[in-house]
Amino acid sequence: MKSAVRVALWPAKPLVIYDGDCRFCCFWIKRWQRATGERVDYLPFQDPTLTERFPELSRQEFETAVHLIETDGTVSSGAEAAFGALAHSPNRHWYHDWYEHSTGFARISESAYRFIADHRGIFSKLTRLAWGRQIDPPEYHLVRWLFLRSLGIIYLFAFLSLWSQIRGLVGANGILPAKLTMDFIRAGSATAGIGLNRYHLFPTLCWFNTSDSFLSVQCAAGTVLALGLIIGVAPAACLFLMWLLYLSLSVIGSEFLGFQWDALLLETGFLAIFFAPLQFLPRLFRAPPPSPWVLWMLRWLLFRLMFESGCVKLLSGDPTWGNLTALNVHYETQPLPTWIAWYAHQLPHWAHKTSTALMFGIELFVPFLIFLPRRPRQAACVSLVVFQGIIFFTGNYCFFNLLTIALCLLLLEDSALRRFLPARWRDFASPGPPANSAKFLRWPIQLTVPLFCVVIGISLIQFAFMFHFRLPWPQAMVAGYEWLAPLRSFNSYGLFAVMTTTRHEIIVQGSQDGTIWFDYEFKYKPGNVERRPRFVAPHQPRLDWQMWFAALGNYQQNRWFVNFCIRLLQGAPEVMDLLARNPFPNAPPQYIRAVVYEYHFTDFATRQKTGAWWRRELKGLYLPPVSQQKGNTD
């Protein structure tokens, strides 16, 4: 608060006077010194020259609160002095402006300061527990460098994986041709009379072209841009263009690009645009620090991803989550298990129950550590990375685990990352002389703060939907939420809300005479019971994944599956490339049908005796026999 007293001897620089005998005060003063540099002087009130320099101020006043003496002789104390000192740092802090312009914030700040000052012993211990002994203010240059390159690698995996399948999935001879999809969209847009708004509702570059070559060009361009991001060339521009390309492919990809990790990549990639430096060739420590608003948006995304995943499991009412038995069946019923999942499935029931309880602890409680200081955030990072590692080794979830781990990196600071670097690299990863960041282009706060408010507002609406709260949202807020929805970059999350307790597998068969049937073998999904489950992530065989979802319903609910069978009757080479083995290499079959088996993992004794990883039981017909004469090509 402002003091009525002014000093006659004005200091050459702003001067902070503090209690040099208080460990709590000394810790935070050292952090302030790192933040303000030489712009502010610091002096303990125990200094014998202080009384002579500033006789207007008494020692008793210095003992009760920190003081700031400005170069014009004005004196402030308490929270105002703290905020005023930090306002002289190169990166001006928002809370000083709030203190000056918000009476409520100022009162709360002063009350909090007074409470902490009266209990400095307790808060000194809490500070050591939360921040450790490190006094450096957090820096995120190295964190940003590593995060952006990790994101570039993930984008590279995503585009390369899709590139290898795009023609078979949505090419001209694919399962769901892009041309037919766009024709349907055009016809629907004309009927509805939505005009130019159709480009907003269906934001895809395929409005211009739907050829196989153009689909491949989009994947190729994304691959090149991902390499550019990894190298560090124009990161913001690369991120924007990759987001645009992946959005375009997601829209045209229909069912095949509608997974939660596709949405997560779009949202992460969109926010990362504003996290990246705007320079063409930014150097590690010669660019403005990342925006704290965007950093917290990305951390908020990680929080929502984990917390919502835990909430949806409880809110679904699924008894397997409620009684902690979900993992008894999860390892064998998940879409594409690995061979390690077979071993995990053999664990005793008590181990599965304990693992499920730990999973809830990680998803429901650990995310709150994200908003706490350095040490709790580091603990959250370790917990979430280990959790994602376990998921990665027991199930093939595309780039989902890698992307979540990349988000976890944002819970660390540069100082933590340096500890893991080899000694010869630490000089490179250490900041040199401070750069004059004022000459560099940076994202304006007039853009990042409104974006932060939009993200928080949409999240509140999504949380309300998830918890079934009916709230009178402002119409403008709802309209904004609906307008942004087609961009697929402001999403809600929640994997495995309802656990699948039995594994049904569709086995597609072909025949030349309608009597003798031969199985089509997929590359990764279970088929031959003696074939060991494989590791395939971060590649996602999207047809194999869709087969798992198709088995949860019937063929009438899966238009794409009927189209897939028609392509098999036609012997479309683009679709055949998606399979591991074509039992009809010389000519396509005359008939196609699909049967359903129930699959279970074998146990140790059975596998040792037969070599089989799976056992299966025929459950019936999924798709009755169809032929070229009866089939329709869309």
C-alpha cells in the first residue's frame, strides 16, 4: 500500500528493503533479483546505513513489511511493493496492472500478504517443499524448443502414417471416396441454402480437388512441414499450415480420422501456433520467451485430457469401473493389444483392481498438481509420463501417448531439463547474455488473452455438458462455441467411458463358389490365433481400428464396411494394400461374407502347448454373402 511518507533522498534506482534475517524473505528476494536484474536495488533493513539515508522511515515499519522506494521518493509497502518491484522486470507482470486498476484485487492481495507475513515460518517450509532450493525464476526456452520438435515428430508420424493409407481409405477406388463425400456435401449445402458458410462448416482443401494425387500432396506437404518444424524453420508458419492440412484431411477422412487423438493433435497444434516464436530461424535463447497465457492454455489442455478421461468413466455408470474390475478385461478387449498386454492380462485379479484404483488416482487427482508450483508439477509430469508409458507398452494407440507425453514436457522448466542432458551439451542449453527481446516480433497480448478467455469459456460449457449441468449461458458464448466447433480444435475428451467386456472380431471371407471360404488377413488386428499381437504405434492402421468399432454394432450401422466388401469384390489394389494377405491374388472372389468370432487371450498352459495367443469361438454371421451382382458401389 502507498505510504503517506516520501523520502527526501531519492535513490538512483528503485530500492527494495526487506528482512535479511528471514529465510522466507531472502528466498523470494533472490528470485526477484533474478527477474529484475540491475533495474532494481535490494537492501536488508539490518544495513546500518539505512537509517541515515531514509530517516523518514522507522525500523518498526521495515520489520512489518517489505518496502519499495521509487526514484521519485514515493514509498509503498506490502503487496504493492512486491508487485511494483516486479513491474521493473523486462517482462512486466500482469498482476501489477491488476493491483493498480482493481480495488478488489488490491484488497485481496494485501490481506494475503499480511496473512503470509504473520506466518512466515510455515510458508517458508511450504516454499521449500513446493519450489525446492532453486531460486531462479522459471524459464521455458529449452522446454519450448523440445516441445515444438516433439510435436514436429508427432506430426511427421501422423502424416506419414496417413499417407501410406490415404488412397485405400478415401481415394477414388478407396472405401469412402473423397469425391463422393464432397459431392454429398455440395448437394446438402445447396439443398440447405447455406452458401459460402459451407466452407466454414466443412473446412477442407478438397473443395478444390479430390483426386488421389491431391490427397497425397496434402500428406506430402504435411510431412515436409513437419521436417521444417523439427529443423526449426519458421515454426509458427509450419504449425499453422500443418494444422490446416490435418484439419482438411480430418474433414474428408470421415470415420477414419475421427479418433480422439486426431482431435487432440488438432487442438495441440492450434495452440502451439501461438506458443512458437515468430522468427524465421529462431535461436534457442535469442527469441522472446513463450507467452505465459499460451503455456497455461496447453497445460489446461493436459488437465482436461486427463481429468475428463477419469470423470467420464465414473459418470457413465459402467459397473466395471465402479467395482474396479475394468482391467480384468481391458487388455484383451482393447482395439489393438500388444504382446505385453497378453502378459498383463495374466495378472491376478487383485493386481487389476489395484491398477484400476491407481489409474483413477492419476486421472482424477494428479492433474490438479499441474496448477501448483515447481515440485508438484514435476511430480505430476513423472506420474503422467509413467502412466502413458504403461499404456504405450500394452496397447497401440497411434501417437496418442507420445502427444500426451509432449504436453507433459510443459510441466517442466529449463533447469529441470538441463539435468538430464550430457555434460557436453549443457553449455549449449544454457542461456547466454540476455538478448534484447524488444526487437523481436512476438505474439501480442491482445491476441493471446482473448484466446485464453475463449478456451476457458468453451471448457466451462463442455464441463457443464459432461456433468449434466443446465446453466443459462450467454447467447454470444453459445454462438461462439457453435461457430468454432467445425474447426475441431476446441474439444472434450474421455477414452473408454464404457468398458467393452467381450471381444468380437469380424473375419472377412471370400469364395469363388459360395462353398469354400478363405479368410482375408489384416495386418495388425487379431485373426490367426497363433499370430502374436504386434507393436505398431505410432503408426495407426485405420482400417484395422475401424474393424474393432464395426464389431460393436452391425453392418447396417457401418456404411463404410459394406463399401469395403464391395472393394474386395472388385479387387481394388488400393484397398488390398491395406491388408496383410489377399487369398485371391489372381482374380477377385465372386462372393464376400463376414463372420463374427469371440476372442479371448489364452493362458500360459495353452500357449505353451499350442503356441496360440488367442482362442476363439464362432458366434454367427455378420454380413451375409454378397456378390458383384448384388453389391452396389455406393
